[in-house]
Amino acid sequence: MTVPQQDVSARRDGYVAGRDLHLHVAGQQLSLYPEERFATPLTYDRARPIFVQYLNPEIRSCYGRPPTASFTETDLSQALHATRLAVLATDEHLILPASYLFEVPSLSVFLTRIRSLVVRGTVHYSSHIADLDSYVEHKAVEYRSDVRNPYELTPHRSLTDGLVWRPRYAQNTATDIGESWRAALEPDGQLAGTLTGIARRWPARLGDVETHLREVPERLDGQAFISRFVRATVPVTLDAEERARVDMFLSREYLASYLRDLDAAIVADFDFGDFSCGVRQMQAPLADRGLSARSFDLGLRWLGIHEFVHRGARWRDLLSLRSTAEFGAIATATQHPVLRARLREAVIRGRKRIKLQNATTVQQAHTVVSVVASKLDVTLNQTDPDRRA
């Protein structure tokens, strides 16, 4: 059979250690996922690392968790649940910002629980300064005069044991947020309503309210661009709704800065909280960086491996599972509405070959994933008559 000449662009994850999602024939490639026919494009890229945002105190505060509170056992359980999905969501690494070494009170407990990932080099920490002492000096300036300045502490060198340093190359996060802040105050900007509300209570003696708010980046004078510092530069008390909008905006722009700089994605949309701060509602390409934990978990339940993944699997089991091309195809299918429906069909087809039950070992999980992935290929080819030949 002569394969017709086609000009089909390779997706980057097609080159990642055999975990590609394409069929290569005689130097040409036919996509198993004909996303060019989908109303919604297929944008999930497993070659992107996962940024671990669900530990961030400022982001957690947007979802009702006090930023100064230590993790409870429930919080830790949820963080580990999220991390198991994060490991499965990428063929790359998990990235923590270096600030977590100081600003996340229970980080040492968390790192102990994922020690197996750390020693395998799966967990990186990122900053624009490699030397930890220099980093602390830089951050201490950002948090000066703060009653709970976390950078007055001795550098947490023990926490970096085994972690791989990953440099940031772009400008610092505060600069990125400052640029977005001014744009958000425009008449059609995200904070336009907040500006209007503050203006109603603004004393005339303080001058022009819009000018004052636009100057917030300068008024911070090098302090971190976080909510409590921003509020301190505004001489009018924000009401609860205004504060929530500002908090969510700052955390969303913080996330956007890291995702752009590191070309990373996040896992969000958990049963216990979204933790995306609206990144998934932003314009492309950042909207494509938010992966749905609910959709991942739904797919795992269909396959009968949800309990194994979250209760029985060791970290090395998850690394083994994610490394297969079959699991990569299934994980990708969970994140697209058309492919998710086809995955459900593939699970039903798979029951004719094996009795799908809840897996209790990594070998059983591999078997189920392999069988369903093979049926997923059949489903895709059968629904695309141009590719059946």
C-alpha cells in the first residue's frame, strides 16, 4: 500500500522516549488522534513539566485556606493526591518555586512523603538565583518590615537535598505582575470593577484614584507583589469582594508568569478545590496549561486503577506506569471531550477481552492500561474511515 504524502506537523511529545501519540510509517506520520477534525484542538503536551501550585500559601488562601496555617493531615492527604496525578500527567518533572523552601510551613513533611521521587530526580526547584544565600538576601528585601518575614530564617539547605535546581530565565515575577496590573485597570480590564468600587469611597484629598492604583507597582518599592503588601499601599479598605478579586488576580498572574517562563502546566480542578485561580479561563496558550484532575480521576475510575493509583501504588509504580506509550495515550484522552468519550467506549470494548476489576498491583494496572489503549486505537481508526486502510 502506498502511503499518500501528507504534511502533518509533529507534536513535541512525539519525540519523548517512545511515549509518542503518533504512528510513524516510512518516514511519514499518521496521527492516531486526528485533532484537526475536532472543534476543540488537542493541546495537552506531556513534554511540559508540572508546576506544583497547590502548595502555594497565597493560592491556597484564594480557596479558603489561611496562608499562615500549617497543613493538617487532610491538607497533606490532598496534596499527595494531587502529586500522584501530577506525576502521571507528565513525562517530565515536577517543579517547585524556591520560595516554597521558606514560605510553605509543612514542606519538609511533604518532601519526606515524596522522598522516592526526590531521589530519582523527578522534583526540581526553580529560581533565578542559584546560590541559596544570595536568593535569601534577595527575597528578604521583598519581605522587609513584614512581621512574618519567612526569609529571616536560616536557609533550609536540608530541604534542597536531592532536589534539582532549575533556573528561571525571564524577568522576575513581580515585574510580570506589575505589567499585568496596569492593564487590568483599563476600562475593559479584569480589575476595572474593583477600581470603580474603590473610587466611590476614595477621599478627594488623596488625589486621583486611578493614578494611585496604577502606581501600586512603584509604591511597593521592591516588595513582593502579594495581596497584603498591595493592600497596604491603598489607603482605602477593600471590601470582601474587592479583596477576593485582587487576591485571585495576583495569584493568577503569578501562575501565568511561571507557566510562561518554564513552559509548564498545572494540574487543577480537584474535588477539594480548583487551585488554578482562573488560568484555565485565560486566553490561549495559557488556558491550555490547566489540566483537569477530575477528568484524570474519572479515567482512572473507568479503568479500575483509581484506588491503586491513590492508595496502593508506590511512587516508582507511578513512574513505571506513566512511562508507557499506552498510558500516555489514555492520559491524553482524559483531557479532550471527544477522546474522553472514545476512551469510555474503549473501556467497554476492553471488558470483552479481560474482566476489568480494580487493580491491586502495578502489573495488573499495566495490563488494563495496555488492553484499553489498544481498544482506544481501534476506536479511533474505526471512527475515522480515511485511516482504516
